[in-house]
Amino acid sequence: MKEKSLAVHSKLRGKIEVKSKVQVNNSEELSLYYSPGVAVPSSAIAEERSLVAEYTGRCNTVAIVSDGTAVLGLGDIGPYGALPVMEGKSMLFAEFAGISAYPLVINSTCDQDVIDFCKMLEPSVGGILLEDIKAPNCVNIEQTLIKELDIPVFHDDQHGTAIVTVAALINLMRLTGKDVKDMTMVLSGTGAAGSSIARMVKNLGVKTIYGYNINGVITEDKYESYDDVVKALIDEKIITCFPNEQAKLSDAISNANIFVGVSAPNLLTAEMVKSMEKDPWIFAMANPSPEIDPQTALDSGAFFVGTGRSDFPNQVNNVLAFPGMFKGVLQSSAKIDEAMKLKVSHALASYIKTEDLNQTYILPSTLDKGVADKIAQVIIDGELNEKN
């Protein structure tokens, strides 16, 4: 894979390119598409800004912005190292949603610089996807931009993973007849993805969520040592502080029903899975090495195992969410909020018929391009219904 990947990237010299929608074969076409003809829509937009959606491609254009501080499983490799990943994300937008997306990596790790950069981009793009920015900075950046911009802003590492995870939980309920309202979940990793998963899972109905991070099991006595993201999860009663102040992960997970990991490899042992309630659901999504080997989890009694990898069943991949979501919001001007994210999870889950669900088919294939259209249509129809 290493040799093949380097060879294909060297050959392509970039996975995306800008292509013209028109051909310029004569002076009349040049005058129409460029000068002097282009002055007409420019003047119209200058007089009425809303016409930019009608006369330009802004309504189908997304900026993918990263500072390269949290790239895949590679960590802080900087903007240059992040560029191939952002190009790949642009490729996925084009392939799955027909959206023009531009990879824009910036040479600063200052929150305010990222915020200012995105704000200056607003005239050019219809939406912004924040990508591979470390926590908790990414949370502050996204929340600030949502307040200060009139275009949708979405941090995929936070919410894309959460949306797909919740879709899988919905389908597991459909398959087993169980209700997450009666279940306890242990969340390993409380950063960007973990915090969003916790919020969405709470909205889905899970009453008890225990957290685990680099400081150990989340307990009340360690409150002051936590960052603002974790403190907010505690203050809003999204995460329940474990009662045993000296608890280990093995203590928190005993008798739990669901494990969700967005943390580090090999944290979860076979013994821990065996200590959970019968037929637990395991989401081991650390990349490239999951919190537990999927087969080990199954051999230890897990009913379901999902990972972030394509070489195992039930891949929890953000590509199932963000192309369709952006296609929907760009076409409808709908606002991305918690209600929409949950709506997208339900749309994604319903893409699979109940009779087709099984332990290795809980989520659609990441290569199924019909998923994005389904999600987009649900958003568009919902927005139309609200307006009517």
C-alpha cells in the first residue's frame, strides 16, 4: 500500500483540478463569458448581493480549511503534510455530491488566524468544512464561525463521525429490538469526535455515558484538570461522572452495553468485553489501529463491531455523511444544528431496509453514491416543509 500510494500520488500530482464548464472557441464566446459580458452579472451582484447564488458557482462551492494539527492518525504534521488529505476530501465532495471543494491549508495554528481566514473566504464559498484541526481548538473555531458567518460551517472530525455512529446505533436498535434508552455507554476519547458523539447519543436517548480520556475515567474530583470541552459535557449532564474516583477503564466498562472508542489503539481488552452486558456493541474507531482487534471483540462476545477501517465490516466513515449534508444545505440554505445532524443520522440509517440488516451490514457501503442523494433530499424536503 505504501509503494502504491506514493506511486499514484506522484503520477497524479494532485487528485483534483479546475475545469471549465464552457469552451471558448471564438471572440464572441470570450466576450460573453469574460470581458465585457461578465461586467453585467458583476454589476447586478454589486447591487443585489443575493444574486451571487444565481450568477456564480458560489452556491455549490466549499472551502476545506485545515491547519494540519490533527491529520488522520498522524497527528500534528503541519499544513504541507495535510494537503494530500484535503485534496482527497475535495475529491470525495466531487465524486459523491458533485460539489466543487477547494483544499486550503494555512500556515498558522492560532485560532484567531483560522477564524479570520475563514471569514475572509465567505464571499467566495457557500460553505466551510473544517478538517484535521486539533481539539479543543477546533471546537472554539467552529462555534465562533457558526455565530459570525452566514454560511454553513461544519467540523467533520467532530460531527461526521458522530452522525455515522448514531446511524449505526439506530440500525442496531432496528435489528435487535433493543432501546438505547435502557443502555449504558462508555466513551473512550472526549476530544472533538468524542464530545460530538456524546451529545448526539444523549439526544438519541442514552441516559448514562461514562467518559474516559488521557486523565483516566472521568470523575468529579478531577473536574478542574479537564479542558473546557469536557467540563461542558459534565456541566450539561451529558457525561455522567463515574462514582469511583480511583476507577480504571475496566471498572467503568463492567456491565456496560456500548463501547465507543475514538482514542488510541489496544485500550480495550478481551476481558473487558467479556465483563460487559451480554451481546455488547463495540465501536473501535481509532485509526489506523483500533482500540481492540475486531475478531478478538467478536470472540469475546461482542454482537457488533464497527471500526474506522475499510478492511473490516461496518466501517464508520465520515464520507457517509458530509457530502450529502453539504449538498442538502447548499441547495436549501438550511442551518446545520443538532436537530439536522440527528435527521441525517436517521436518513443514513433508513437507507438500509430492515430486512437487509445483519451484524456485518449495519451501515451502507462507503462507495454507494446514492447515500449522499438520500441525505440531501431529506434536508431539502425538511426545509421546504418548514417554510410551508
